[in-house]
Amino acid sequence: MRAKRPMLAFWAIVLGVWTGAAQADPATDERNRQAMMASMRAQDAANDRAAADRAFQAGLAQQRSLGSSIGSSSSSSFGSGGMGTPLDGLAAALSSGGQSSGGPQSVVDRRTYIIYQQETSEQVVARLFAEAEGGNPESAWNLARLYYTGYAGVPRDDAQARRWFATAGERGHAEALANLGYFAHEGIGGPQDQALALDSTARAAAAGSTYGAGLNGLYRLSGLADGQLDPVAVANLERAADAGELFAQAALGTIVYELGVGTAENWERAAHYARLAADQGHGPSMTELARMMFVGRGVAQDQREAVAMFRRAAEAGDPAGMSFLGQLYMTGQGVPNDVAAGLELFRRAADLGHPEAQGVYGLSLMLGQGVAENVPEGLRYIRLGAAQNDPQALTVLGKMTFVGEGGITSDERRGIELLQAAAALGYQDAIDTLDMDEVQDAMTRLGMTSTAAPASRKSADTVGKSKG
């Protein structure tokens, strides 16, 4: 059976953040901000189109009632929509809390007013602030989004964003509750508060937010002991995934059902959700689906389709996909044997931080196998892989440190410690090296105790080996 990934890796793969970190991973948090900003731009554009269409239709009706044709007046009014600020559409939608009390014509009038009496970003924020203070949850929600994203020139302020997400959430806004939960979990705009994160996302889910349901599922799973079941967490993730939430699809497809986190392993369900996430362009899900296809786990075995999916994953920038495709080229499985192409894929994956690729490419450089020999550069990659607990890199670095090779000063104790770390991961070469008489003598001399290694295995996570 493949070793279960630790929960830290679970979060790294699904959300790109570390469980228990003092604050959200900056790159992931910035992607969240940009995604929300894109949603706001889309909302603005939709509001602009809808308002322009209403104005146009109203103009037609007015002209018909007067018995005249469309003149330059209506085209001028229509064209002025492009003169507004990026906040015009948002302001139009929210100037009465997203609701029209006077029917369609009042919306047209409001839009016309905004076109000709443009608001600055400061004026929009001031108006939303006043409306939010007056109890309007939509205004509080959008004020929070402005502060979080920095949309339309509004200065980013995470503390203000958290405040207004909380205010909107207190007034029953489902998506605000979900975002408050995210902020609380990651410590954005205030302290980490896991109880608040769980409570807010649960309330968001109950209020209809599929995003909140998905987050609640993830947060519940992150606190489980190994082997513990949580059907509520899995149900919340499925609800979010079935509604199209990418992170929930990825979690179910690459972690939950594949590894049996919070539920029993179910490879058919894993393949189903991995495919949904892959169809949305998620590289790690493409890689996991390709692995399933290659060995016929959860789906019919199809190595040709698996190779194509590995290529898609590599093109999407997933380093694991690059590494697996590189392994196929190196061994000639499903593709023509091409060591140079395989090592280039390993290099790309290594440069993106993939630990196994760093170990493989580093060793190739040190030995001059498939590439020009370059011991210092190879050692650099080996150190990077060892720092991420890649067992091959740990073993190579341990051996070199023990005997003092490649410009490394001999340090038997440190070399043995590195070998023990690799052996604890089940890496057979490290286990065999620790059993050598020379190493055993050094351990006795240094007063080091032998550590029990897990059952030996030839390699970890090879592509062509079926996982049982």
C-alpha cells in the first residue's frame, strides 16, 4: 500500500497552504485575491451590460411611444457606459442593496445617474461604508471584497476586510461567512482562530454557500487522526465539488478517496473527482488521474491516454506530472526511450521544487549520466531534495557526508543521521547502507543507537507499479 501523505502535504496539494502556519501562503493568498477581483470585474461587466440593455430597451420603448426612431440621444447615453470607473457596475448593483424598490425604470435611472455623475473610489467606499454601517449586508460584503482585493485602486487592508466579512456574516451573508472562516483559519487580518473557522464555514454551508461547505470539509479533515472517519466533512466536500468548486474536486480526487482520509478508499470516486478537477485545468489532478490510468486503478487501464494526461499535467506546470513523464521517458514505458528528454523533464520539475526530481537530477549530474558531469551543481540539487526529505537525496548526501566526498568534509555522525532519516522513510538503499560493517562500527564508536527501519521496499511511488 502506498504510504499516506501527511496532512501538511494534503494542504499543500489542495490549497497551497500549510496547516498550522502563522499565515496563509503568500502566493496562494494572492491567487485568492486575484480570483475574487476577477469575479468582481465579471460582475461589473455583467452589470454594465444589463444596465446598458435596460437603458437601450427603455429608450426604444420611449421612442416608440413618441412615434419616432432611435436618434443620437440614445446612442450617446449608451456609449457613455464606457466612461465610468471600474466600480460603476458594482455601485449600480449595490446602490439599493442589490434590490430595486421602484421596478426596472428605477434601475435605468440609477445607472444613468452613475454614468453622468461618476463616483471616485473614495466616494464608493464612503457610500458602501455608510450603507454597511446602516445594516446592509451586501454593502458590508462588497466593502470587505474591496479591502481584500485592492480593487479599483482601493488600498488593501486585511484587517478591514476581516471586519466587514464578519459584519456581513453576522447579518446572514453566506459568502461573507465562508471568507471569514478562511481568514480565521489562515490568520489573515487578525489572529488564527480554528474554532471560528469551523463555526463560520459551517454556518456558511447551512446558509447555502458551497464554497463554505468545501472549506468546512477541509478544515474538519485537517484535524482528524489517522483512520478516523468524518462523513460530514466528506459530504460537505462532495456538495462543493458537485457544484464546481475546484479545490473540493481536487481534495476528493487526489487525497480523500485515493488515500482514505475521513472515509474508506474508493478509487472509482477518486478518479471521478480527479477528472472533474483535471477538466478545470488542475495540474496535480491531471497527474493523479494519469497514474490511475497507467495502472488501471479506478478506471480502465489505458497507458496511451495516461501519457497524454501526463503531458497535459506537465504543460499545466505540475512538477509531479513532469517528474512522472520524465520517468516514463527514462525507462521507455509507454513512450520511446529518451534519456535526454526524461532528464530535461526532471530538471524542470526540480527547478519547480519537486523533491524526487531534485534527487534524480542531482544524482545524474554528479555521475554524468545522460548529462555532462557537474558535481557542485548536482550536490546543490541533492541538498535541495534532502531538505524536503526525498529519500534518495538523503541517502546520497548521507553517504557523501559519511566518507567526505564531493568537497564535503567527512562527518560520520551527520552522515548516519541522514541515512537514518532515509531509512525511516523505507528507502532500501539507506537501510542496506546502515547495515554495512563500516557504518555499524562508526555507530558503535559514536554511541549511536540503531533505529528500526520499516519493511523494505524497492522504490516509492513508481509509475508502473500498481498500488494495493
